[in-house]
Amino acid sequence: MGIGSGIALIAIGAIVAFAVNVDLGGTVDLDLIGYILMIAGAVVFLISLVLVLRRRSTVTQQRVSTDPASGDQIATRRSTDNGDPLV
């Protein structure tokens, strides 16, 4: 599930809780189901948001060294995703 699924659950829960006025004989409380859907949607949205922000973290390290034979500077660059430590 993603961010869109969380927003969809929140919207469906709000519709069920606030816009649907159907009496089902007391066996099912549609307001409670709507609130549960909205809470579940908020949880899914927050978890998806945290995972997306964590996935986009990148660590970049640049090292410049000098070749002893020629005196040229050599630049090396290394990137790792997800904050993995550089080896």
C-alpha cells in the first residue's frame, strides 16, 4: 500500500462516517466503520511516508588523492543508498 491508498482509505472512511445515513437495524454501526477506515488510512499514509523518506536518503563521499608517479590528482566518488555505511 502506498500514500495513495492511505488517502483513499481516509476519503472512503469520511464518506461512510459523515455522508451515509442508512439504518441497518442496529447490527452494524457505519459511523464506527468510517472512523476505523479513517484511522487505518492515516496509519498507512504515515508508514508509507516514513518509508519513502527513508528510501531516498543517499550518502556521497568524495576523495581526492595524488598519484605519486605523475603528480596528477585523482578524484573518486562513492554513493550509497539508504544510509549504508561506506566500506
